Amino acid sequence: MPAIAVIIPTFNRPESLRSCLHSLQNQKLDGSLWEVIVVNDGGSNIEHLIPDFGRNFRCFNQENSGPAKARNLGASMTDAPIITFIDDDCRAHPEWLDNIFASSIEGQLTGGKVINSYSENLYSEGSQILIDFLYRYQKNSDDQFFTSNNFSLFKSDFDRFGGFDCTFHTSAGEDREFCVRLKKNGIKLELNSQIIVEHDHFLTLNKFIKLHKKYGRAAVSYRKSATRQEINISKIPKIGFYINLFSYSFELQAISRRRKIALSLILVLSQFCVAWGYLNASK
């Protein structure tokens, strides 16, 4: 029985998935200690891809229902004591599984570091900087979360709390809800910056706007879920949040002042789009 199961939800991104699987095939951790479970969320057939990567790569299919349900299906298909999640547009560094194996303990959800692959793309870089800021700003708060393209935990903890909330039908909000629910119930959230994946998410202005509007819409579902569970999250960001966010890019090293200003403006745009999506979903 493998010690770690890597679970990947996917939908109609075969080339990105292939790149992700190649990165897993090149892991330094002994191949007998891990397996990969791909869940095709109602997309085009990908089963022809899987045999190229070896016997510890498996694929399952479901009707299109969203990544939350896909991850739950993947988790149900393994007996590995540790489960870890990565997205199909991410590539794991060679030591990724080594570091997960070394740092995993029961009662803890371990988040890793996500690096934007397109550092010259302002929209992609701005989106990742926003997540980096939230990791720092929300550390040890009731709102603390890690993105589900790079976190791991013991399967017993995952099963005990029912996995992801399948009422989230898109890739936004379900990871926040999962993390705050587990933290409320005593699971420790710990960031390990040695657990690294690179995110291949190239954004145009239009894609950036759509993405952050989606985050805003997901925030409505997230807050409703938190209210039902009596989880004390921040309902409306305070002015200090925005001041810290918009100044965050100026703390970054090795980039020009002009680029810092551009990234700060991108962060302003992100929050405008989040508010736009949130207000539309609240009507």
C-alpha cells in the first residue's frame, strides 16, 4: 500500500495535465511509496494519457460536478494514509513528495508554497501575490486557508470531517471552506515553504477580471457556509486589510519601483472585481 496518494481533479486540459503528470513521474521519493489518482470531471476522454506514466497512475471519471466532488472521489479510491492535492495546471518540484512525506502528521493540514510560472505576466503575478498576501495576513486567524492546488493531510482527518463541500461547483471557495472547517474542529494549519509547486496559469486582462469576479461570487457561498457552521470569519474587510494589501508589492525584493506600482494597481483591480462578483451574487 502506498504511503501517499496524489489527487488531481481535471477538466479538458490534457496538455497541462500531461505536464503535471511528468513532474510527478520525476519525483525523488521512492515510487513504491506513492500513487497518483486523476479524476476526470466530465471532460473529454483522457484515459489514453495515463498508461504512459506507469502502474501507480490511475484515472477515474465522474459527471461534471466540480473539483470539490472530484477530489472527494479521488480520496475515496485510495487506502494511502496521507493524501495530497495538486491541480492539473501545476508542476511539482522533484522534492515535493519527499517534503510532504517528511512533514505530515495527524491532526495537521500542511500547505505548500505556490510559485507563479509566468513571472513577467502582471495578471498572473498579481493573482499569486494576492494569495501570498492572504497567507501572511490571515495566519493564525479563523480565516486562515491554503489553496487546494498544494496541500496535504492524513486521510483519516479528511474522512472524519467529510471532505470538501460539494455544494461548491467551481474552483473557488471550496478550499477556504474546507480549511476553516477543519481549523474550527481542532486541525492545525501549517505552512511548509519547502513543499513547492509551480502554477502554469497565464492570464489576460479579461481572464483576470473573470477569475476575480468568480472569487467574489464564491465568497458569498463561503460566508453563508461559515455562518451555518458558526465559524467566526471576517465579514467585511477592514481598511487596514486594503492598506496592507495595496502596499504589499512594495515589500517585494529585486523588482523595479515601476513594477511594484503596476502590481499594486493590479491588486486594486482584483478587489474591485471581487466586490463586483460578490455584489452580483448577493442580489
